[in-house]
Amino acid sequence: MTTHLTHWGAFEADSDGDRLTAVRPWRDDPEPTRLIENVASAQHHPTRIDQPYVRKGWLTHGPGAPGRGTEPFVPVSWETALDLLAGELGRVYREHGAEAVYGGSYGWASAGRFHHAQSQVHRFLNCLGGFVRHVNSYSLGVSEVLLPHVFGHLGFVLQEAMSKTMLVRHTELVVAFGGISPKNSVVSPGGVSRHNTRGWIGDARARGCRFVSISPLRDDTPAEAKAEWLAPLPGSDTALMLALAQVLDAEGLADKGFLDRYTVGYERFAGYLRGETDGIVKSPEWAAALTGLPAERIRSLAREMAGARTFVTVGWSLQRAQYGEQPLWMGVVLAAMLGQIGLPGGGFGHGYGSSATVGEPAREFSPPRFPQGHNGVDAFIPVARIADMLLNPGRPFDYNGQRLVYPDIRLVYWAGGNPFHHHQDLARLRAAFSRPETVVVHDPFWSSTARHADIVLPSTMTIERDDYGAGENDRVLFRMKAITQPHAAARDDYAIFGELAERLGIGKEFTEGRTAMEWLRHLYEDWRQRHSGHDLPDFDTFWAGEQIELPVPDPDQVFAARFRADPDRYPLGTPSGKIEIFSETIDGFGYADCPGHPTWLEPEEWLGGPAAAEFPLQLVANQPRSKLHSQLDVGAFSQSTKVRGREPVRLHPRDAAARDLHDGDLVRIHSKRGSCLAGLIVDDAVRPGVAQLSTGAWYDPDPANPAFCRHGNPNVLTPDRPSSTLSQGCTGQLSLVEIERYVGTLPPLTVDKPPVTEPEVPQQVS
């Protein structure tokens, strides 16, 4: 039996050396997840890549040959693949420089800290001189830019968040904008040791804490919360928050002492709230017309919040939308007006239910990591602007007060991650991926990104290699011994980059003469020495065991407690040192789509606007419950949730009846960008007017129409536009659609099998 770590939990496994014969939850996990069932069933699936492949057109006609994403692949030996790739890397760096290479990894490929694909590819490219990088993430692209202006830095909000133990003991009312999703709270970057969301919520409820879940989905909060469900029109949360704030202000319920001592800009914001700047009082009656919620319930909720120890939490989903800065910023303002930031069980939180470790007290130090080296290139893009970059080389754009220019990318190197899962408007992304001269992908599976590459190299899964890992802010460091042999000819990313580095003359710089196991020992012992004041076992003892607990200085962590106790000694990292309700910095940028304080900005695609006449359903493209992002979509648990092989879409009974649709029907969902097939589930846990289709189905485009996905990927429907000029963040959560019964011949799926290959190796270009 071996214990292993994944992004969605730890598990124990038995193996015959070639495959896993049994998978069980880690014995110390109180709330294990069924996502671990995907691991064994996917390991030797037909979509595992068995050897290196090269796209036929690239192999016969050279870099830049058209046909990417449509042509067959040619199997080649490792020697041939690495020789071709080394030659191409040498050509691009020599002729165009490091600014022509995009190192496109996203970091979710491995829970292990050494075989972390993003670290591996970045270190390798840095040894060659650097690469164009991305900043921020699809999950938190808005938060990573906005919150430093408001609170000082994002880590302060996430790593120092109110501990769940303090919520259990002290909180009387939780108001959860976006809910506290039980499915999202089982995953975290780097792994999860002990799941506890249902436990802490059940304990808080048993003590008398009330929960109000504000979401278009009733099951966005666990049943243990027994939550009151309020379902405003999706996209209208800012209007609701403004009305709550207006009641606090108008009825003298705002904590003026707190606002004066710990914040700046309240009076500037209050003028907008009171209608002094635009003639519109942001009253409950005003908000009722926008949200669909009764004005009296909005007013009474504000009073309840002022009369209790209240915790305001905003899910990550709210900022993954057009103008996503506004509800996030407004959540901070609401908490500040209540005056409870820095008190046990009160104040503000961001991401409870969005990631497993939000609300886990900060550990004293992080686990060992593989160093990435120095990047010699300054150019970067916000991660969600990859299609813009590839389609518009040389075009200027604005970001967070800076004027930048999109670089001219000739080669994309992707190891870890799948942009055809994360990105929006996939037909546009597919066109963008046709622009570079060469696309290289390492992947265990024939993912959508691998199918749009020129050189495809098979990498191992975590169960097939030695490593160690601990989740972000998780207190358990796991030893992760290889459980099985690698599938077919798959190799570790480190081995691949090591051989490439030798061919390119940078072998010593990349490997430093160490094997993978020697790196594990070296990194661990160096880490242990740096933390010699703690009782950490030596490497051999650790490797012979299973896991160790990392120290946690304050299990009863209270967010912003030091700042509240002494804001002069412990100021925030903002220009004022205080919470910025009005930001002179943001205001100075002059962005119309992100003013200097929270503001109601009407989205282009929402049920309250004119576009709803043609597309009368609000699509909520949230994260799936049967997999992490698109990982292991071919696994048994993920497949068990499909409807006729397609991703399920949920619709309220009223909306289904209006379209004469029934449970199990195959439906076509379409927007002004594209369409996809899905299997219908009729469910009153979805707000009327809402269609919920999770992301994660492997993109399976019709050969004649890349805007039509046969499998149910919602990102053929969603718009590729930034949240605002400030953050340039992802807006993939919401869009308008219509749904109808699919009556044509059911097209076959192709993503559940390998792509077409050519058995003969064509003549290579000299």
C-alpha cells in the first residue's frame, strides 16, 4: 500500500507494478471525495499518449505549415522527436530571440513539488535565455490585480484568512455571495490532505450560526448549512450589495469609528451610494428592479447583518465575469461598514468554498520547491489574453496602469495545463493557435491542447514517478513514491528537458548533474537545514515513512487581527496603509470600466439587458463536481455523470417545460459565438432563467465548424473579453444562451480515442 497526493485529495493505493489494483481514500481524510476514482480508470485509457508524435504537415513542410488541429500525427522515436525539437528551439532562439517564445504552463499538472510541470518548463526555458510569461490566473485574475489596491496583497486575504475554527466558535451570520460550494472546496493547488467543509459548516450551524447563500444554484452551499437561498439575477450582485450598504448608511448602522480609523474614501463612495453624484439612490427598491429580490428582504438582511457577528464571503466565481472587480470590492466595503474586520468570526473572506485551503490557518513555511531560475525576458501577458496575444502581435494594450505591447510569438511550449479548457470562445482560440510557427506540448493524455500541437511528447502521471508534495497552505507534506511503471513510452518532464538541455548545450545549467532522486534529496535536505529549529526528519527517514505535519503557528487565526489592534504598527500594503474604499491609484488610471470605487456597471450579457430577447437563458459555466477542471475527464467517476456521453446541463422545470424538454434529452445550447451538445437534467436547485453547464468536457469540435462542440464544452459559448482594463481577467462564468432539443443525427465523439495517425514517416524537410 502506498499513499499518494492529488489536487483533490490524498489516497491509498495497491498496485501490481503496471496498474493500480485498488484505490481508497487516505485514512485520515474525514470527508474524502469520489474524484480519486478517476485515477486508476484513466491511467491506461486509450487517450494516454504512448510515444512521441509530430503533426504530419509540420514534419513534411516544416515550421508554420498550416493544418494544426486538423491533420494526422506521425509516431516517431524519442531520438527523432528530441532532435527535431532541439533544432527548432535553437532556430527560434537564434533567429527571433527569447521574446518569441511563450512558456505556457498553468501549474495544475502535478501535485508534486519537483515534477511540477510549470517549474520544469520555466526552468528549462530560462536556461535558454527566458520566455514570455503570463501573470495571474483564470480563477483569480481579477482578485490578483484588484485586492492589492484595496487590501495590500492577495496573500494577506487568502493565506491569512479567518480560520474555520473561529467561524465555528464565533460567527452568528454568514452571508455567502456565490455560496460555499461543496464541489470546489474539495480541490486546491498542490493537493488536499483533510477535507472538512461539511464538518465546519455543520458544527457552526449546530452552534446557532445562520447561513444565507446568494447564488443562482441552491446547492452552491452544503445541505449541512440549512441555508436561506437568495437567487438574484446572475450578474446583479453588485446592485444587491450596494442596496445593503445604502440601508446601513441611511439607517446609521455603519460603524463610523471603524471606517474613520481603518479605511480611506468612504465619504467619496457614500456620495455615490446616496445618489449625490448621479441622482440615483442605491436603495433596496432600486436594487429590487435589477436583482429580482424583494426590496423588503434586502432591507431586513442589511439590518440582520448589522445586528450580528457577521462574516461576508465572496466566492471566486463572482469576479470571473464582466466587471468582476465590482462585487469583490463591494464585498470588502460591506464588511468594512459592519466594522467587524479583525474580530473573531467577523469581517471579510474570499474563496470559502472556492478552494479547500481557504480558511486553513497559515503554515509556518512552505515545502521544498524546484527552482525556476532567472527569466531574461521582461515581456508578459495577463493569462486570459493568450488569444489576443497570438492574434495581434505588436498591438498595444492596457493593464493595471501600464501600457504594454503584445509580443510576436513564434513558438509556444506548453507543459502542464490545457488552455482549451480554461479559455473562452474556443473557435477564436483555435484560430489563434494556428498563428505560431510551432506548438510543443507535454501531456499524459491526448488533451485538446495536445491535439492542436505540432510536437507531442508523452509525460508521466504522478503515480508513475517519485516526488513529494503539499497543497497550498496545507499542513501535510506527503511522500509520493511511484506506484506503477510509466505508461508505454511516457517519460518524466525532467527527463525530457534534461535530454533537450544536453542537445542544446545547457545540460549542466538545467540538471546541475543531478538525477531526479538526487534533486529530491538535495531540495529536501536544503529545506530541512533552512528550518533547523523544527523537528524535521532527515530525507531517508521521511522517504521510508508516509507524511509529516508542517507547523502551524496560530490554529485560531483571525484575519487582519494585527491591523485592527494597531494599524499604525501593522499597516496594510496599500498607499494609505488602510483599506481603500476609494482608490486614488485606480481612479488615476482613468478606466471607464473600473472607476475608483465600487460601482454598478450593467453587464453586456445578463437577463436584465436587451440581449436576453434573443438568448433568454443565463449560462452559468462553473467548475465540475466529477473532476478537477478537465483533468481525467475520461475517468470512471467523470464518465458516470455524463448524459448519453455528453456533459450534463441543468435547467429549472419551468424553463424545461417551456421548451418541451425532459430529463435525459440531448439538447443543443447556442450563443452568438457557438454551440454545443449536452444532456439535460431538470432540477429545481437551479434558478429559473439559468442554465448550468460545468466546464471540463474535453473540447470535441465538429471538423467543419470549430464553434460547435459535440461533447459539451461551454467555452465555445462564452465570450473572450476581459473583466476590465484594470485586470484583463477571465469572464468565463456567465453568458447568455438558448437551448433546444437536438433532433439531428447524433455525431460521434472523437475525444475518447486517440487522434488519427499516419503509420508511415514522411520525408522530413532538411
